[in-house]
Amino acid sequence: MTTTHLDDAVIDVTPQPVPCAARPWTDFVHLDGSCACFYGGPAPLFSVPQQRASSGV
């Protein structure tokens, strides 16, 4: 049996976009968690492809 030390572990806590369940035909995503559009939650955002976002276009 082998154990691993977590002293050097890197945890990615960057929010991952979640597709909007109320508008699945769009590119809308939620960055703050699961879709809550059906019961008055925060509005979704338009998804921007990573290469466009990083190039500043």
C-alpha cells in the first residue's frame, strides 16, 4: 500500500462554466454555480471561447 502526501497538491478552484438549463439551445452559462433561472436566480452570461477571451478580441 502506498500513501501520497498532499503537501505539494495543487487544487484548481477556478469556477467552471455551467450551461444554462433554462436555455439549452444558447451558449449561455452560469459562472456562479448551477442554473437557477427557473426560480428567479442570477442571469446567465454569454459563453466566450477561451482563445477569443485570452487574445483580447
